[in-house]
Amino acid sequence: MMSRVAHGIVSNMRSILPKLEASIKGGLSVRTTSKKTDLTEHFMLDDEVANEQLRQYEEGSRDRLELESALLGVLNRVEHVPIVINGQEFQSKEELQQVLPYDIQQPIAHYGHAHRILIRMAIDKSLEAQVMWDKTKLSDRIDIWERAADLIAGKHRYNIIAATMLGQGKTLRQAEMDVAELVDFMRINPVFLRELANYEPYNDMVNGDCWNSMRLRGLSGFVAAISPFNFTGIAGNLAYTPALMGNSVLWKPSDSAILSNYFVFLAMREAGVPDGVVNFVPAEETTFASVVAQHPKLAGINFTGTSSVLKVLWQLVAQNINYYENYPRLVGEGGGKNFHFVHPSADPKTAVACTIRAAFEYAGQKCSSCSMLYVPESLWEGHIREPLLRITDSLLVGHATYCECFCSAVINRRAYDRIYMWLRYIVQSPSCQILAGGTCDKQHGYFVDPTVVQITDLDNIICREELLAPILGVYVYPDDKLKETMEKVAKINHGLIGSVFATDENFIEEAYEAFRFNVGNLNVNDKSTGSMVGQQPFGAGHMTGTSDKLGSPHSLLRWTSPQVIKESYKPHMNIYYPYMNISEEKQGIKYMRRDLNEMVSQDESSFEDAKNEDNRPV
């Protein structure tokens, strides 16, 4: 019969890898050895859980009709999005609008930014709410998250998809994948929590002198979640994963994703997340960051965005480190420079298809979008160049709601201006040549055509910097310079995901070592985009991010402060160890002799003091 520890190890190995087998309905298994059974919870891990299935939205289907109705509902009403603190709604004097990226005259939501006083109020209410929330049983929290997964997968699905398509400029497929990922986070993170809760320190079952247990606590303070515009699912995960682990959260959504994020917030409240546990606080970026970073109770920041912003947040925390009551945990994902590396043995059709999708879906605005393509000379002219450019030129860029649209406008004016400057630089750079695209227009929306640029110098800034744009750089390397090129790529491209395309097994093994550290995920014969929760946890290191692997148990561990409890049943009475050969009787005699010696010493010293009384220094 296996011990509890062994059973937990086997269960974890079975349930996490690779089939994600774990209970989403499992009951509690309460141990009776400890006298304090209410401190920890354990779960049965016996059922299977799978990723949310994507819906096809075929013409005339119920899903298609429901989505069309939701799209019309969002378009025909400008939603008021409030600031929500502890369940109470607040408004700002200055009103802002979220507009369609591809039709900037069409608003879908109006909202306001929280000022410093409101942000401080939200912090206070969060700290109050966490007192009871951290004491809430894990099983009760898990029940809320499972209800939320069902609500988002069903009742709220079409509204969130519609808001994501319209407000963030995502096509139907991209928005459907986004919401499915959110469902996965809400459904699979509780599975990981069950497995973490089942861990117990080793217990000596033979002697039974004590019992060791560990309970998962929230952090000491509040968590600030700063979410990006490009993924509704990641935004919800940034705010609610720390909450699942017992923390209270200030959620600052992106202005460019305000409506979809608000719909997620409403769904989570309906599922049962108590008021004050997650506070919805739209705010100006620098104001929000400065207020939370200056509060002594800051426990952590959960961030996804650009590496430059992550550095600013890190600096703010570092400057105030002496004022905090703990060491804030910083979790950040910045995207980086993702690439596709093609070997001469690769299948050209696969490489071309995967590269076009990874580079241009969602206008290249994913944190995992392919930004550089490395192709051998032997494949470039005869197999890859022509289909790559032909298909790129044929991609339809238009309204996100058009079914034939491959990608839509970029997210906002600031992104458009940044990309426009990159295109101007490319035109003027002697080592860059535009092969396709290169045009943009902002008359009605922020449109940038999918662009392919051939680069002859790997030290060019285009080969190094994250563009977050529908711009694909191509470098053609000599076949006999394969290893040198790989070494250079590993040096200059640090990203979330890198992909290699090859059928040569020896090369694939070499690629595993060459790209061991410069990317967080390494794909073989697949595009860099499309990671799934539980199957391909994502996150990268270097200056790209903290590599905490969202979609895995590792990310949950960042938001808990475990406490180990030892209950001793045989208290120690003897202060001496056996090798000292001191019995209890000898201990008593020794104590008596020491006391007598101290008394004699005190008496003698008093005589000496009396003799020398006149010689004492003043």
C-alpha cells in the first residue's frame, strides 16, 4: 500500500503530464491523523479534463446566429464601463471612449480613469477583503472558478467574443481562440490548485512523533494586475489567478480592451467572486503604477506587455524596496523577438503556411508572433520566396467582422504611429528591401498591410527589436553557414517562442541545444503562435520576461506563501544528547553544584569589593 506522499507523487505525474488527467469534480479526502484537519484540504484526482473545444460558427448554425446578435448588441449600444471598487461603481469626470480600431468613428464603450485617491481606496478595500477571502476554503474557491468557466463557455461567450472582435480588432477565429483560452484558465488552474494542495511534507509513519502539513496562503498585501490589449484570456488570467490563490487584486485593464475585460469581470462576479477581491480599476498607466508601487502593502505585480514597461515597473519597485512590508513578487511577460528557423531539410509548404499565420494573424500583435524568418539559400529562390510573397499579397485586411478577413487594423493610433516609423526606417535602411506590403493608411482605421522585408545584415535593428506589427523580416543564410547563423540567432533573438522546421533528426537535436536559453518555448515543425493552456505553458526569460509559465502549476506557486505546520506529539524533556552520557540524576547534581559554586563566588566577590571599596574608580 502506497504512502500518502507516494500516492501524491504518482497522482501528480499521472495527472499533469501529458494528458491533464485530474478531477474537476473531485471530493475532499480529509486525513484524520492531525488534530487540526481544517487547516489543509486534499482532493481526489480521478477524472479527465480537456481544453475547451473551438466552435466553427458555420453559416446558419446556432453559434453563428448567437454571435451575430451579440455583435449587433455591442454595436448598437455604447456601453458605460465604470470603475468598480468593493462592488461600488464610480465615475470619472473625464470621459474616454473605446472605438473600433478599423472604424475609429464608431465607439462601443465610454469609461473614465481612476485618480490617485480612488486607486488608494481600491487598495484599502482590497486589503480588507483579503482577510476573509484568504480564509475561504480552497474547495469553495474552486467551485467559483468552475462556475465561471461554465458561464464564460456558455452564457457570456458570445458577448465576450463580440467585444473582443470589435474593440480589439480580432477576427472571429482569433476571438474564439482567445475566449476558449480564458475558459481553459478558469477550468484548468483549479486542477493545478488541487494538485498543489495535495502535496504534503514527508511524515514518519512508523514512529508517529509528529505530523507535518503545509497550507497555501495568499501573499501579505495586495496584487496589482496590469493586463494587455491583445488577449482577453490573458487579461482575465492575470487578475484572477492571484485571486484563486487567496489574494486580493487591483485589475488595471488596457484602455483598448476595456469592454471585453469588463464583460469578464461581470461573469466572474456572477460566478461568485466576492466584492473587493478583484477591483476593476481603469487608470492612466503611469498614475496607476506610481500609486501601487509606493504603497507599503504591495505584494506583487502581474504584468503582460512590452519589455520596456516591465523594466519601468521593476525600477519603481526597486526604488521603494525599503518601504515595503515584504518583497513584492514581480511576474512579467514581454513577448520579445520570436523567429522561425528553416533547415534545408524542411518541407517548404509547411514552413510558408506556418510563417504566414504566425507573422500576420492578428496583425502581428501577439506576444508570440513570428518576427524573423531564417531561410537557407537552397530553399529561398526556388521553394519559399514566391509562395510567401504571393500569399502575403493576397491576404485581405479589413473589418474584423468580415468572415473573409485575414487580419484587421492595428489596435490604436499609438501603435500605428510606431509601426509607421518602423516602415520609414526600413525604406531608408540600405540593408533592408521591402518585398511585399509596406503601405499603411489611417483615414478610417489604423490599417497596415502585411509586410515582408529581406534583410542582409543581422546586426540591423529590425533583426533585434520586438516590432509587434505585421512586419516579417527575412534573412537568407548560406547553407554552409548554418551553425554560425544559429549561433547568431541565439545571441540576438530572445523571445517567447522560437520554431525550427526540419526533417533532419540530427539538426533537430542540435537546435535543442543551440536554442536552449534564448526562447521560453521551442516548437518543431509548427508555428510560434497558438500555445494552449496546460499543453504548452508559455513564458520566456532573459529581458523578455520572468518565465513563470502561464498555464502550468508553476505560475500558481508565484501567488502563494505556503506555511508549514509541525504538530509534535512527544515533546522533548531532556536537553542533553545521549552521547554526552549525562543522566537525569547527574543533571540534578550538576545543577546543585553549579548553584553552590555561584553562591560561594558571589560571597567571595563581595568581600573583595568591600576590601577595595576605597579604590573604586569614579
